Amino acid sequence: MTDVSAARPATGDLQRIELGIGGMTCASCAARVEKRLNKLDGATATVNYATEKARVFVPPTISTAALIEAVEKAGYTAHELNVPTPSSDAVDPADVERERDLKILRNRVIISALLSLPVIVLAMVPAWQFTYWQWASLVLATPVVVWGAWPFHRAAWVNLRHGAATMDTLISLGTLAAFGWSLYALFLGTAGMPGMTHEFEFTIARGDGAANIYLEVAAGVTTFVLAGRYFELRARRRAGDALRALLDLGAKEVTLLQGGVELRVPAGDLRVGDEFVVRPGEKIATDGVVTGGRSAVDNSMLTGESVPVEVAEGDDVAGATINSGGRLVVRATRVGADTQLAQMAALVEDAQNGKAQVQRLADQISGVFVPVVLGIAVATLGFWLGTGSAPQVAFTAAVAVLIIACPCALGLATPTALLVGTGRGAQLGILIKGPEVLESTRRIDTVVLDKTGTVTTGRMTLLETVPAAGESADDVLRMTGAVEHASEHPIARAVARSAAEAGALPQAHDFENLEGRGVRATVDGELVAVGRPGWVADELGALPAELTDAIDAAHEAGRTAVVAAWDGRARGVLVIGDTVKDTSAEAVRLFKRLGLTPVLLTGDNQRAAEQIAAQVGIDRVVAEVLPADKVDVVTSLRAEGKVVAMVGDGVNDAAALAAADLGMAMGTGTDVAIEASEITLVRGDLRAAADAVALSRRTLRTIKGNLFWAFGYNVAAIPLAAAGLLNPMLAGAAMAFSSVFVVGNSLRLRRFRSLR
């Protein structure tokens, strides 16, 4: 099993607290908050800059107030987050605040851009530098540097008070240095003289520093960084849309049934045990069981399955699905955070809040990156001054280093890709429990498939009706179906279901269940017996050869055969068994296309398993395995050097799912299997397992591409800036572009399409 202890500590006596963190502007901020929280005795914290959230596991002795106080001491704000529920109409204050911040930032970008544009143009085009143009530039640039860059200055001051340096420190120092130098040149130097002009240059220009201004640098860098931060923030909100969309699926109101009276109430008021009415076209308010009515339910919003599912009294239904047919009365069995929809949302958020190994590495690097850059900037300034270069040469190079080195691209490289990748997976019915799962999925080369419920439907179905000589298959099915309709046995239900689909069934009387042998009842005046071949043979004597052959063939294929008899004669054999899912063969082809070797694992006999494997295209079969031995099969494959994924759905698969390098559970399976797995396939469609592997690989490739760009950008750009080969304004533009590039590259994952 992949070691995820660094991201998911043992939570025996620990409580989990989710905090919303305010005031973070870069990955360095997140690293500071995380470090401060982890200093609390017994606390294990993970802070995600992209989601602006902290997940903390703490002993009961540490209160939420203590955690918030620790965050505030680090210079940031914090508030406890409540678990979101699908039926809640309450507006999250954090969402309101983020929307307000986004609007304020947009206005700041627009105004700064309008003021900066003429400053930049005048500095770049000497022919347009009219008399006193430098003073006009000062008037335009001052609001940008003071008001536009205020968020950077404020954050830098807060960080300074706490003895820390972040990306904002670099931005604030760079812009203030450029602005301060310009003020010096204008008021104390010669730059304020009428008719002053200077060329816009991309490289070092030696000359009198007192005659040069850098207002375009101060205003331009501020505007570029503000714009980059705005697009970054907007993109991060788009990346979280999958989670919000999941929660928005839930019904907001419900028709509650109390004493025969229908009352329209908010869905959030429902309690377990309440009965409510769902009319055609309405959403089912919460998970429940049908107590009245019959209808077809559209599950596509949750599972992606386009064909409505027939439900009747006693069937389970899920919240947020749509009643497509008749009126239903449903008794609530799970409400609020316990519903299937809320659990899906929780899994998505868990995945987005966790940290993969590559992300933890990026956070560690960005945490020490800023102090190193400050050292390089000081060294650059000292070097150029020490070599006798003009002050503006040294100044330009040092400011460029400060600006080009902002590590926001590094901090965003991993979390934005994880946000978009796991969110897209949820939309496709693939719930990834944690980002570290992506790393193990990438290495998978063998996929072990449980047969029943995974490759097959897991439901008994009538496969064949074999009549005796001179008999009609339709008559055999009609008479048998009438008797079996009165039985609750799974085999009986399979026969009755197929018989009912073929036509109306006659009434059965005097039904009798002979345990372990079969059933009998009177149908159309005939005493009809249906049961085990041995029992019927004991009652009637040897069975006809054609029926014996059919029984032997069924047993060889691992299927069940029952014999129908009336009027002293065996009339036919009904063959019942599990059927292969329509999508399983295609899923196996997709696995092979991804370079995975499928292995069929089952407790059935070898012959039956080989027949199923042949139908779907699997070459390797491990059959006649006891539930307890499934773990041994997975372990032996790993001993061969294989990296194993296990796909299953039953309680008896849980141990094997946990033992595999990657466990994938069918969402139609048991809760135990789902809990033991790392990926849940909501639809119960095996093709989604192939999609999960493909999406994980694509997400990891995106993360690697982002990190390569972020690392490569800084490695290449800092030496250029230190050498004086980069104008500070161009450095600011490049830095902002790198962040937008990383976020935009991550957002391409939203276009991931299913392999099928």
C-alpha cells in the first residue's frame, strides 16, 4: 500500500478541524502558517494555498480558538469551516468574502492599468517624451505604487513584524526601490530638468544614475503582478467549481408528509425517518427508501448513467437524482452530511486539501526561496557597486532579481493541477480520496479484477430456458414464473422477473416452500414443482437426456439449473447465472491500451472463470480462491515485481483492496469495500477504472510540466537578472506570466475526456 502517512496521520484520538485561512498571497505564506500550526503540541497541519484552507489533526486538549490564535500570530486570519451539505441554502461567508476580494482586485487592476499604460509608453518611446513628461509620469505612477501595490506593502509589513519574508516582500521592495530611486533622481538629481529624455533599454546602460527614473518599472511591475494575481485567483475559483457544482445538485425544498398532510419545507429540515413525496420531474431531496409508488429515477447527475432505473417499494434512492415517472413516497434514511452526494463532495474536498509528495517538496523549496533571493539581490547590488559600475546599473540588476524571483508559479504548480484533476474526476464519477493516490496510479502495470459485481452484474439472471422434447419454452417459463413469483429467493426472483417481462403470469395457489429442495404451487389447475434437479429426479425418476445434458452444461459453466415439472413429467430446465456487464469487454481493451495487464480473480470454478475471461478478453485467470486468499494473490503479484491495482465491490474484497498498491471500489458495492479503497468508481462501470488511471497520469504529467516551468523559469531568469540583462519591468511581466501559464496549463485538465 502506498505510504500516505505524511498526508494522513493516524486519527485515533485526534479531532479533525478545517480552517479557512485569509491573507495568504503565495506558497511561502502557506508554508509559514503550516509551520506555525505544526508547532502546537500534538498538531499535524496541512495548509493548501490554492484552496485557502488548513486541515489540522489535533488532540482534544487543543481548541479551535487556539488554532485560530496561532494563525493570527503568524500574521493571517482564520475561521472554522463547517461541513457543507447539498440541501443547505446558507451562503458560505468565505465564498462571499472571496467574491468581494475578487471584485476589489479587479477594480485595482483596471485602475492601475489605466494609470500605468501612459507611464510605460512614455518611458519606452523617446519620441513621445515631451517637456516635463517625467513629472506627468510621477503623477500617474504614484497612485499605482501607493494604492495599487498597497496589498503587497501591507503583507510585507505584516511579514516583517513576524520576522518573515514572502513573495510580497520581493514585490514591495522592488517597486518601492524603483519608486524611491525615481524620487531621488527627480528631486535631488538631474532627472527633473526640463527636456530630460532617456532611452528604453533591455540591457545594462552605464551612465549617471541621478539622471534616470524607473517609474515605469514601479508602475508596470505593480500592474503586471496585480493582473497575474487576479487571473490566478479567478482561475483558482474556477478550479473549485466541481465541488460547488456537486453540492448544488441537491434539492432545496421538499414536500414533507405528516399525518397524510403534505407540507412544503426546506430540504435541510428533513430528519431520518421522515417521509416525503417526490412528484415526476422533481429531485429526490435526500437518500432514502421507497415506501410507496413506482417510477423510473434518472441517476445521471450522480452516476453519469443515462438510462433511468426502475424503482418500486423497498428500493433505495439517492438524493439529487430526478424522479422521471410516477409519484413516489420516500422515507429518509440519510440526511445532511451523511448522504451519498455529501460524501462525494467530502471526498473531492479531501483530495483537494491533501498534499502529494511533489507538492510537499515544492512547499519546502518555496519556504526558503524568498530569503535566498533577498541574499542574491543584496549580493548583486554589492557586486556591481564593487566593480565600479554606475549606481543605476547595480540598482537595476538588484531590483530585477527581486521581481523575477517571485515563487508564485512554484507554489501554484501542484495544487492547481490537483484541484482541477480531482474535480474533473468527480464530474466523471471518479472519486479520488487523496492527491497522493495520483502518484501510485501512475506506476500501475497490473489490474486485478474481482469477477462478481465488477466484471459481471452480480445479479442472478435467467440465461436460458431448455424445454423437454415436445414442450414449449414459453409455456415452461410462464408456468415456472407463476410459481417463482411467490418466492423471495434470488434465483426465484430472476426467473419471475424474466417471465413477467415475457407476458402476463397466471395466478399461483397453495404455494409451498420446501427448504433446500424447491417450491411448488397450483397453476391453471396443475401442481407445478420447481427445484433442484436431484429433488425432481427423486420424485419423478430419471430426467430426459436433453434436460440432463442442459444441466451438465450449466454446471460446467458455473451456473445454476432448476427443473420445472407438472403432471408427473419434467417439462424443462431453466439456467440461471451472473451475466457479464455490457461495458466490461471494452474496459479490458482500455486497460490493455494503457499498458495494463488484467487479471481475473474469483472464487468460482476454473471452467466458469475461463468462460467469463474469454468473453471480455482477459488472458490470466486465478479461480477457486477463498475470500481470505485474495490478499495472497495480490501479495504474490507484488512479489513478482508488479505494481498492482485491485478493483472490487464486496466485503470479501476489502482486504485485497487495502493490500494492493491501489484499491478501486465500485460505487455500487459495499461501504466496507469503498472505505478500503483509494478510488471510488461511482457508476459501477469498469471503464471508469481505465479513466481513473488515464486521468491520474494526465494530472501527474501536468504537475511535472508545471514544476519544470516554475523551476526552469527561476533557474534561468535569476542569473540573467543578476547579470543586469533583464529590465525590471520585463522581469515583472515575465513573473506574472509564469503564474498565469501554470494555472492555465492546469485548467487544460478540465477538457479531459473519457477514453470510451
